[in-house]
Amino acid sequence: MPLWLDLLRTPMAAPETPSLRRTRLTWQTLCLSSALVVGLFRQFHRAFGQLAPLAAALLLTVTVGWTAFYLVWKHRADTAFLDLSGSAE
């Protein structure tokens, strides 16, 4: 069997569990919120005053931390799934 066909038939990621889905959606929301705060910082600063830089820094820090958490969790789920799939053959 050609390699490309074998790769097409091989699952590349674990099925998404409800908790992993919530984690992904939270991560996407944090990324979108960070982009909006950075892109609209002038309006954000007008609305929140001197608290705006601290809030933006906190949001960016939480986003970076959640990204690391999500990537580790997703990698573990994918590895466990592929190990399980590979041992079944």
C-alpha cells in the first residue's frame, strides 16, 4: 500500500472528549479575547482607564498559560489514542 494511502487511513488525532472540547473552546475564546484587547486597546483603555494595561497583561498571561496546558493535554490524548490504535493492529 502506498504511504499516502496508509496515512489517509490512519487517524491522526484522538476523538475529542467533552472535557477536551471545553478546554479547546476556552482556549479559542481566550485567543480571540486577547486579539480584540490588543487590536482595540485604545478603546479598552478609554473604558477601563489605568486598569487597562494590567487587565490586558493578565489576559495575555492567562492565554499563554492556557495554551501550554491545552497543548500538553491534547498531545497526551493524541499519543494515548495512537498508542492504543497501533497496538490493536
